[in-house]
Amino acid sequence: MRIVALAAILLTLVQSASAAVTPDIDPRASLSVVQQWIYNYRAKPDRAHVPAAVRVLFHSQTFREPENAGIYLGFIAGAIGSNPARAEQLVNSFFPVPPEDEWVIVRAIAYSGLPNWRNLLRKIEPKMPGRKVMIEDYLSAKLPTLFEIPLEEKQPGTFDKLRAVFTKNPFKKEEKKLDMKLSYADNQDLLDTLWGYYFATGSHLPILRIMQMLPWSTSRDTLDKLTVGSMARYTLASYAVRDADLREFLRTELPHQPAPIKAPLAEVIDAADTVQLSALRKDALAAVEELKTKGSDARRSADFWGQVGVGAVALGCVSAAALGAVAIGIPCVIGGSASQGLLSFWEKQQ
């Protein structure tokens, strides 16, 4: 559907509602229309229709599964951050918000990149008393903003793993703690959030962050990193096919990138220039399948464990069995789970 037609439909949606904060929602509004409108937004920002588009997202229960809503969250965050002078007015126009979706407004403000996002969050807090804990966690920096989230958590080194093997009591049952730490390596939805932010702003900051994930496309470390890296490579090429400005930016950045980024980035640019996306998709699918079948490089390599000795390996296996652990990183332990995010994403692109 043409951009003009999309804008006309959204305009109809807005005109059918009053200019008040609580307009009616047209239940016939199509989510696919808003999706296409979001994708084209950065070419010609249409701030007047952002409130209507966001209301359609809420009405369509888009945020019912937060892990599948990253691109919409990123767009809202970018829309808030791209117009600081009217950010408060824009946020107020989203209300009333379904109580189960209030987290979206909190996180979008925190992810907006506004210099004074904390002040805005404090002003909005009375409208969302049920999200007080989440708001306080962002204000106190317990929860990170979008560009504060690390690429990956620091992994224990070889000696740390050895120390753990020899110092842990194999008969003591450890209490499992839920890992609430955020990193791009472990959360595929954060990649979508960066794209949503880019669609709202045209900023190259999220693109640079996505480029930092490209080395993971050749990683054989964990399935999560391989999946996120492959998604980063594929989405960069896929969107660059249809975005000449993005292609030019990637081409400009290529000479300045370190070798681990330069090689996959060159593949992205070549695939975008020649519209050869299937090669990237097939390569990533094969890599994911290989990792699922054979395991990580760390588990396949016997160099290190051959030096440690059979006794240490055996002790580690006993410890793992006693503790129910699957992440000690030794050959007798097989851990990890197959992620469906990559396949699901590609299916949506067809």
C-alpha cells in the first residue's frame, strides 16, 4: 500500500476521534497499516499521527507478549526522544493506557534518550501508581536505559571456572537465583528495540550498536549470541536493501571498523547492493543447526581439558550432577536450548 494511502487511513482514524486525551479507537484499524507506517516514518516524520498509531498498538494488544514487542517499544521511545520540546505533551496523549500496558510508557521514557527523561518519568508517575517499583528502579539506575545495556555480561575466565570446580561442595545444594541482568547477547527483543528507535529517529546510534553484534554471526560460543548476531547481520542487509541512506552509512563506516566487524559488515553491504539476502539466511540457518548439533567451540575443543587432566573433568561431572548445573563448561555437560527467535523472525519477513 502506498504511503499516501497509509497516511490517509491513519488520518481517518484521528479524525474519527476527538482531539482530547481519551479519543475513541477504531477497532477496524489494521495493525499491518501501522507497521508499514512505522517503517516509513523516518523518511517523513509524521508526529501528528503518533498518538493515533500508539493507540492502535495498545488496542491490538501488541504488548501482550513483551518479548515480541521490541520494535514498537523502540519506536515509541524514539518518538518521545526525537522531539524534546513536546515530549511531555506526546506522552500525555497516550493516556489512558491499559494497566497491563503501562510498563511500555515507563520503559519508552527511560529508553527515549532525553537528557531529562527522569524528570518526565517523575511527572508521569502519578498516572501509573501500579508501576511505582519499575519507575523507582529506572530512576535509581537499578534498571539500565537502552544504550546503557551492555553487549554481553562478563564471562568467568578459565581460572575462575577451575576455582569453581575445586572449591564448590559437590554435595551442597545451591539456591537458584533468577538472572535479571540485561545484555544484548541474551535478549533478541533488544535488537528489535534498536530498530524501532531507528525507524522513529533515523539516528545512526542504534545502527552502530547493531553493528557491534555482527561478530556474533560467526560465533560458535552460545546459541543466543549466534542467533542475535545472525539476526543483526540479516536485518541490516534486509533494511539496507530498501534504504539507500542506510546503505551509504554502512559503506561509509566500513573502513573505520575493526576486523571482527569489518568482515561481516562487508557481507551485509554486498548482500544489500546485490539483493542477495537468501545467502545470509541460509548461512545463518546452517550455523545455528551446526551449533545445536555439535555444541559450542568450547565444548568441542579438547586442548584445555586435556591439560587439566581426567581427574578434574571427572570431579566436575560429579559436581554438575550433584548440583543440577549445566553451565560449568566441561565436555561431559551438555546445556543450552534451541532458540526459535531467528526462525520466527525470518518467517515474518517472507
